Amino acid sequence: MPSILKTWPAWPEFGIPSKDNVQDPCFATAKAEVIAEYGEEALYQGWVKTCRNLQNTTKEIALLGSDVVPVFEMNSIIENGGLTNEQQSKLRQRGCCVVRGVLSEEEATTKYLDLKQYIIENRDRIMGWPVGSPSIFNLYNSSTQVSIRTHPNQIILQKALNSLYHDSTGETSSDPLSYTDAARVRPPGQEFLGLGPHIDAGSLCRWADKNYRNAYRQIFSGFPEKHDIYDLGARKEANQHMFPARAHSCVFRAFQGWTALTAASPSCGTLMLYPNVPDVIAYMLLRPFFAPPADESDVMDATKWTFDPASDYFPGTMVDQSQRLSVSSHPHLRLPDCMTYIPKINPGDTVWWHTDMCHAVDPVHNGMEDASVVYIPACPTTAINKDYVRRQLHNALIGLPPPDRIGVDLDERTLKGYKGFDEVSGEGKRALGFGFV
Ligand SMILES: [Fe+2]
């Protein structure tokens, strides 16, 4: 089974600004603020160290392929009362994992058929993306989604995942809150180039928002090796929605995730991950401060790049989209060698990846059946997440879409077959925020 793509797809490249590129002044402001706060010397130290680390990181990922993604069983997590120390350590290191059997295959298949029927019965009303032949549907509270989101195994697992983070202030907890996201039913044969290598949780706000960039202060200070990707205390007040857009979530997702309703395998509509967080996020954050050498043969030598305080170009950064990465703009990441297919997934399995992990949607689907998932992340209890979940539930109860799903106009309560939240358990209701409204 292939771990990487044989041919790199026609995903957008960000090596040089397009001719009609006009940047909002907020780019130059953000850059100037970071330089004023940390200085050229610190940024340069961080840059050289990070590029050096990436030499080993990328070699290891290319060597291990899909085996680099840890695989756990839900049954053992239940038996052990959470992730064992060894599992935690593997997950901590890779920033991603597959957890099998969160739902039984039979349960997942039934829920997939329910979802498909629901979409068919309401076909004229449920919109999605891409517009012409939608596979990601603007649908948030179907009975399939609500029941999986509040499934007892999901709650146990999300708590275990949230527990990897720490917060010395004691103002947060690992108790899961439920973020309401979309569902996907991708038919066989459908190409999809809309989500190449990218990192969610905002884009320019990582530099522009004072709280957000403070979460990365070790990277900007020249000590990327000290950056702790599990420090919730540093991250909990970051404003991911500084530049509101459909691509950005308000909530902090400790791990993004999906639950498979059908099987998914490489080249059949699955997911690709770059199974490293610390080096990739440091590289992405430092990249706008350096310009490549004139001689292309020197590109992989970080010391030949020059400090570039004047340009306002942030490669792959657009205020209304997730942070994009590309081969030409981010050469040290060696994306074609490191964008790794997750292992084969069965109905009821789940995959989880750290909030700062680069990932991409499989550009092709050469399988014979739909590739269907529901997007369900693990979100800890923080002030921002509580506030969002309260507003999200308020909206759902009065027939409005989730607050950060800008542009969606559908009262799901009026869909044929809508069930609402009456059948949700007490602990499920807690995760949905019923205690907050
Ligand atoms: Fe994404």
C-alpha cells in the first residue's frame, strides 16, 4: 500500500507572489511587530536550527511511511481507563494517531446509510462544497452526526486526547466540548484538489494576534526546541478568528479528527498527514522572515537565505483561508516525501491529528464506494470553547447554522427526518453545552 503520492498533484504553489498580489496592510504590520518583539538575530537562530532539524525529521518520515502513524484500539483504551503511558508517548511524539473500533463496523455502516438517505431525502436543500458536485455537506445536526458526536466512546476518547495537553493555570480542563462540523460523502472517481497541504486554526492570526504569537514565543526567540506543542495554558487565549472566514474555526481543537463511516485507503479518498508538528510549525512561522538565495542550487542551505524585513509576502498565507504549504515556498519540508497516507481505515475507525499538523485531503478517489466521514474533533474546556459551544447550541435550537459557518443558510429543524437532541444522553448533552444555555 503506497505511503506517499507517486505524482505530486496540481496543488497551488506559493513560491512567489502572483502578479496581481495586493496584500492587506495587516501583513506588513504583523511582520513588523514580530521583528520588533524578537529581533533579527533570534529569528535567524530559529530558522537555521529548524531547517537543520528538518533534515533528520524528513528522512525518518520518508523511511517509516504510514507506519509512523500510531494505531490504537478503542477496546484497550476503555480497559485501561485511557491511553497508556506508552501510547501517550507515541502520540505525543507523532502528534497523530488512528483509533480503531470507536464504533463497531455494523453501527458505522448503519449510520452511513442513515446519513446518505437523509441527504437524498433533502437533496434540494442541503448545499455543500465543491458547489457543482458537493461531497462536504453543510450539514451539522443530522441524527448520524449528533449520535456519533455524543457516543460514549467518543467522549472517553476525546477526554483521553485532551489530557495530553497541560495548563499550569488550572483554568481549563480535559472535559470534552463538542464542536459541530460537517459531514462528507465523497463518491468514487471524484478528484479533489481543494485541500492540499495546509494547517488549520487560522492563518495570519498566528503572527497578528498578540496572544496567538505569544504561544510560539520560543520559536520566535531562537529556541524552537523549547516550544511545547501541548501547552494549553499558552494557547488557550489565541484568537483563531481574528479574520473571520468560513475556513477558520473559533474553537481550539486539541486534535482535529474524523470518524469513518465507510472504508478509506490510500488513493481512495482518505487523508494525508505530515506526521511531525514542532519542526513544521516552526518552519512555517519563520519562513516569511527569510528570502531564498538567488542561486537555486543553494535553496536547501538555510544559511544562504537572507533576512527579509521589507517584503509583506507570507507564502501560502491568505486571511480567509487555512495556512497553505507548497513545495516551492516551503522546500525544507520535502512535502512529496513526507505527506504520508494514513493506514487503511475501516468503518467505525477514527483518525486524529494535532491542531498545528499539516494535512491534506486525498486528491484522488479510485475506490468503488463512497468515502464518507463525519468531522469530529477533540476540544478541551476553555473559556473560548465554552463561549462558542454555548452560542453553537443556541443557534442549533433556533434553527441557525453554527456561528463560524459563515454563509450557510439552512434551518436544519425543517429537514425531513430531523431528530434534534431528545435522544442524547446526559453526558452527551454536557459536551454539547446544554449546561451553558
Ligand atoms: Fe483541514
